[in-house]
Amino acid sequence: MSKINWNDIEPILDQVLDVPKEKRKSFIEQKYRGQTELKEQIFEYLHSITESEGWLEGSDNYKDELLNGLTEVMIYQ
């Protein structure tokens, strides 16, 4: 199984991301019917994108907590 080139799939993902979340699967299934390998790649990338959304939200709190934890470790050494 060959991987689809990112340059080929990026515009497809841009289009899919414009579709409401609840309609994406059926959109992909209909638009790329018969293109199993391409659909698998789209779903794989889409999953990665949606799972990573929001990971930077609250990053200031994360940095503060990390700094406080490191400071505590340094104090007790």
C-alpha cells in the first residue's frame, strides 16, 4: 500500500474541514467512493487533526504548572 502524497491530500483535508463535523464521514464516503486508500488516508489525517485541536488551549496554565513543578524539584534537591 503506497501512501498518498501530503501535497495531494492537503487540499482535500481543507475541503473536508469546511464540512460540519457530523457530516464529514458521509461527505468523504460519497465524494471518494471506490478510492479506499485515499479515504483511509483522509480519515487518518482527519483523526490526527481533530485529536490535536485545543492542545494549546490553556498553555499559559500548563507553563505555570510546569515551572512550579520544576521549582519545587530544584528546591528539594
